[in-house]
Amino acid sequence: MARRLRASAWTRSFERSFAVFSRSALKAGAGAMASARAGCKPPRGAGDWLPGIALGAGGARRFRLYRPFAVALGERLPLLVMLHGCGQDAAGFAASTRMNRIAERERFLVLYPEQERLANAQGCWNWFDTASGRAQAEAALIMKAIDQVCLLYPVDPERIAIAGLSAGASMAALLVTKHPGRFKAVVMHSGIPPGTAHSGLSAIGAMRGRRATKALAATPDTMAAEWPPLLVIHGARDAVVSPDNGRAAAQTWAAAAGARAVLAREVQRGQRYPSTVTDFKRRGVTVATLVEITRLGHAWSGGAARLPFGDGLGPDASRMVWAFASRQFAT
């Protein structure tokens, strides 16, 4: 009986937390309906919006792939994996971030794995459920999608990066801890670092910044040889995922590599929100970068303001993601 009461209390708390999250992001009435219809449409772009499905021991997950227009025979393109947040799907995330426009101009593929509502009613990746193994099973399905795309499409396997928003950011980081050698860069936007939660109940504490993050299972030597650099983007006014998580993510990554923070710098472009940028370096090499954006809440910085989970007044996170990834590809 006590166990059932604890489970019931957890369920109510979880539902309340994500109800607040949804209300803060979605507009009522006609505006919300317009956003939902926009999310169902293929994102704009001259390239192809291709469907796929990944199968594994953890079930099945659909995905979409954006392929730039007119890929030449023999051309090998970088791949950017984009993991959406709660309340989103592949099409909505692509439309909100407008990453496909950058992919068309810079010539790279974009993979959008999609969470099933049967697996999580809010559409969140279950990054936190490591105690039961569900998080690892979903990470394995995302790797299946990546492997399938690498097999069927002109991907350069030496140039793969991954980024995510909120629950997608946490899942992206978890995936990299399991397969560090497969990625050249990882970006967490408004997420919680691995080792901060192990269940749904602990995830709520982590979202509020009330849980410590465990050290990564890596040494400075393995970090330097195998682990990709990390870019963390987080809003200073994020009321859903505490900004403490962004700082913890960068500091934990840096600590595993034996890196130290260098002098922070203030950045502002035009009328967009200003930000504070801190690099963590080891022997002159940047291991992690933390971008803390003033006045940004829980939204993709620079994203489409007409859609949920986007703030057009923030610096363009999509450009930051690609600039960061392309620098790692070049090295």
C-alpha cells in the first residue's frame, strides 16, 4: 500500500510539473491550433524530408532526415542529430530551430529522432530513467537510427555531432557518454547533465537544481582521446530547468578532462539578449563552453517565436550549434 501511495504521489507531482511547462509554452485557442498545424507540415526547405524508423530491443522510434537539395554522386556530408524537447516532434523541432535552412546553405544532413507518446505522454525522452534501463534502451534506439542513416545516405562517419533541447539535451549527453567515439561535438540546450537523476522522481529534483551531478566515468587521457567537446546553452531565466544544471554540465565535463575555466566574456549581437560565455580549456584545447543567456527562459534561443519553445529575441542557437560542430569537424 505504501509503495502504491508513493507511486501515486510521484505521478501527480510529475503531471503537475509538466502541466506548468506546457502552459508556459503553448498559447490558448486559435494560436495553439495554428502552431499544432504548423508542426504537422514538412518544414520549409529545398531539400528532402525523408521518413524512417529504427527498431531495437527497446521497441521502435520514427525519425525524419533532412537531406540538402542535389547531393552530388560521391559527396559525403556531415550529420547533425537533433533531439527535440517535451511537447515537440521532429517537424515542430525542425520548424522551431530552422536548422534545415542552415543545413541547406552549409551542406549537411540533419537527423530528427522522434519520441513516441506511448513511451512518454508528454513526448519527453526518458533520459532520467537509468535505474530501470529505459533511458539506455532509448539511447540505443537513437544509435540504431544514426547507424541506419549512415548506411543508407551519404554520411561522413567522421563528422557526426548531436544536439538537443531540454529532455533532448539530456538524452544527447547520455548518448555521448555511452558512445563518445562516435561524435565530434555535443550540444546541450537547457538540459540536465548525466548522473543527476536516475528515476522520474529524482528528475523533478534535478529540474529544480536540487540534485548534485555525479562525476563522469572518464579520465583526462580518455577525454582528450575519445570524448567530444561540449557546448552548453542555457537561459538565465529558465523556470523549468534550473540554470544551475547548465553550469553543472559544463563543469562536470571540464572536471573529467582536467580542464579549467578561462576568463568569461560578455557577448551581444544587435538587439538580441546578451550572454556570458565561459570556455574550459586543457593545454590550450577547449573541452567545454558555457553560454548563459540573459533574459532567456526555457526556449530555443533565436527560435521561431510563432511556435512553442522558441524565443526569437535570443542569440541564434542554431548558428551557434553549427559553428561549434563545424570547428570540431575541421580539427
